[in-house]
Amino acid sequence: MSGDNNQHIDRRSLLQTVGAVGALVGLGGITSATPGREPGPKKDELIVGVDPDVSDIEAAVEPKIPSNANIVHTNETLGYAAVEIADQASIQAKESVKRTVLDADEVSYSEDNVTYEAIEAEPQELESDGETATPLYTPNDPDFGSQYAPQQVNAPDAWDTTLGDSDVTISIVDQGVQYDHPDLAENMDNSVSNGGSDFVDDNGDPYPASASENHGTHVAGIAAGGTDNGTGHAGISNCSLLSARALGGEGGGSLSDIADAVQWSADQGADIINMSLGGGGATDLMREACEYAASQGTLVIAAAGNDYGSSVSYPAAYDNVIAVSSLDKGETLSDFSNVGPEIELAAPGGNVLSSIPWDDYDTFSGTSMASPVVAGVAGLTLSAWPSLSNDQLREHLKQTAVDVGLSASEQGSGRVDAGNAVTTEPGTSPDPDPDPDPEPGECGDEVNTANEDGELSGGWGGNPSDTYTYQLQTADPCSATVSLEGPAGADFDLYMTLDGRTPSTYDYDERSADQDANETIELDLTGSEEFGILVTRYSGSGSYSLTIDERGR
């Protein structure tokens, strides 16, 4: 890793000292935590929500809590109190307190102060398929050629119009962001001290506690790392970044800290909030925090989760949050991505290159990486179309997404597309079809030819054979010719299935078995076929050539 850790500690201390006066500006409705309250997960606390018309939260809650409990934190905007229960003897005792406070007329809900985790990202080795593309806009970032995520979502097409407006703000509710990272510093929101606030240690400085606290910096760099700045990688946008540190160094954070961070971000005027976290389940407080952000005009985006086969995690599963699944470089569903009906968009999340502490870069995988790609595209879109409301922005992203052939539970409306979103006027289709009912073409207007060479020889092991599969390639398949050309004096036969199963000499849909090594099968196609092919030797031996001529309209 590059950089000098001591220098970063000195720099952080200087920034913290200079900004100390303004660090707590904008924390409307949030009271400071009781001194000594531990950062991160708070498993010994309950969240008690009160009715919207309650003016004094402590007065409403305190009479209903036992002597071994005390109120350690309140949030007037979201209307809740965090109650710490000392010396919990059992789960039953905690449940008893939850039931007791619900007896108060002004209390609307009571729930555990559950823990949410960063949607864990593991370092991956960046792979290359050796192919390069020439985008419309090529930034001068030296590591751009090692990236694929901006290219996959067609960010270069969008960059021809906008790199992202600094007036558009993306808040990263996550671990702390290294706000003086050379690829992030210029995009940090200067309207608040240190580019954000800390809800974990309550000290106003959202800087990472150590190099291992890298998740937030990586996520921030994906959404809005400096693009075309001659440094490191290219983020999706050059929008402004806010850092709302709600997860500690181990990756966990309490429900109350995250909810406070969401509310604070919305009150700061964040246009977009990204939450690459989950695992705490459905809670009233998190739902209310997301609803509050939406009511303030903020678009909330979250990672679907990394437990493949599991349902979409919260907060992504809430109705007012865009749930994002993960794609790999080939636009297939990542083998870790959660799926479900809540998925609205898909984005690259496997092997994504971005910034990490200290002044370094690495590739991580996870829906944690896919979510800020969507946040960055949302930032570009709002930069191009600033009059869009958060609901209109959400719909526009879905309308301009690209179907990559996955089910709706895997991709939602499709893979997010920055080029389409930025260049398409809201309310119109990105690729309007001038003729919705075109006349069909002639069979043979499109031809795809595939060849395969092989060799069959005789012996005591019976009749040798080779098997192949072929998937249709033309847009509107209509017919095909499958031909076998073998050696003179030999007798080779050709067998086929049309549903992809492996054919045999007794299980097939079509065959050609003349008394030589040259065979031909002619087929009419509906477009649903997948060929299974068997080339077998009856007598003789030698090399052969198998050819498929597929014709489309």
C-alpha cells in the first residue's frame, strides 16, 4: 500500500482541529449520545418509537422503563429513544421491557437496536479478457484501462454530456471515507467540515479508524471518485460526496446510528443516499428513516445482499429504496447476489476497482460495489436532468435500463445504463422503434456459419463418436443445414436432437445415415431449438468436418 500512515494521522488531526467548531452543524433533531456509549453495534439497547405529535420523547418513554434501564439517545426528527438495559438477565427480560413500554399511549413501536453490516466485499484479482473498446469519452485516469464497470454501464457515453455536477450530492452511509484520498478529495462536499459526520464515535470526523476500515472509501470511489483528473481510477461521476460514518472498523453498525446518518444526509440536502449495508432485518425505525429521506426529495439506493439464493436484505427491500443486484464482467448474475421481486436494477459488482486507504486502490466484489455504481449513474442523470424529482429519477433509471437476459427477480428492469439515462429525455424511450410492426425479412437475410473438425478411428472399443451442442445465433432463425463431410471409403453417420439433449443412435430427433461419410440434415426453425449433435463411425476411419449454416430473417 502506498502512503505514510503517520502523515495521514497528522493530516486528519489537523483537519479535525480546524473543523471542530462546525462539525456538529446540521445535526437537527439528533441529541448527542450519553458519554461512554460504546460505538458500533449496541445489542444491549432497545429502540422505542413515539407518535409524531409527541413533543418530549424522554417524558413519554422514561416512566415506562424499569430502574435498570435508561435513555441514552433521542432523535426528535425520527421520533425515537434508544434505551440501554443494564445487566440483562435473559432474552425474556428484554422482551418484557419491550412489551411494557408499548403500554404507553404515546409509544408506537419497540424493537431491538439491531446490527447492520457492510455487505462484505472480498479483494479479488482483476481479470482481463484481452479485449479493449474505444469509448466516446476516454478519461485520462491511468487505471481506467484496468476497469470494466464504467464501460459496462456506458458511462463514457454519458461523459460526453456531463462528468457530473458538483451541485449533485451523493451521501455514503457506510464506514468512514478517507476524504483526503487523492482520488476523492476534490469531490468531497465542502459545505460540511471533513466532508461529513461521524455517527459511530460521535466526534464529527468520519475518517477511517484504520486501513482495514476500507469499505466506505471503496464505495465512495465507485460512485464519485475523481474522473478525468489524471489520478488512479475513474469513478462513475464527479458529483459531490458526503461521508456519513455509521459503521465501525469491524463493519458493523447499530440501527440507531444508521437511521441518524440517513436523516442527517437528507437534512444536508443529499440528492442520493447509498447504503451498501444490510442484515438487520425489517425494522420500523429504518423504514421510517428511509421514508423521511424520500420525503425530503432524496433517492435512496441499497445493496441487495451477498447471500446467493436468499431474499433481498433490508434496507434494500423497503418499497422506497432501490434494491441493486450484482453482475459480473460478462453481464451474468454474480454467484453471490441476492435476488427477489424487490430488485429494481442490476449493476457491475464483481471485481470492481476503486479507492481504499491509504491513497491506494484494490478490487472488491459484492452487491456493495453494484449499489454505488447505480448511485453514480443517478448522479450523472440528475446532473443532465436537474429538474427530476427523486421519484422521476428512479423511474427514468428503470426506463433506460438494458435487459441483459436475466429474470426480473435477478435484474429488475435491467442493467443500469448511464449513456441511455443521460442522453434520453425523461418520459421517452432510449431507442424508439419507428416501425413497431415491421414486415418480416427473407429467410437467409442473416446467416451464421459454424465449423468443427474432428477425427474418428476404428478399433476394438466399438464405434467411436463425438458429440457437440449448438445454440442459435441469428435474431430470427428460420432454417439450418447441418452437414458432415468425412473421408472416402468410410461410413460416418449424423444424429441430432433439437432440445439440447445428447443424442444417441437410438435417441434422436433427426438423422442422416447414408452408406458413406457425407451426411446432410435440413431443418426448419422456430427459434426455440438448441442442437445436440452426434457424429459416429460405422466403418472406416479418418478426419471429418462438421458445418452448421443457420439462416435468419
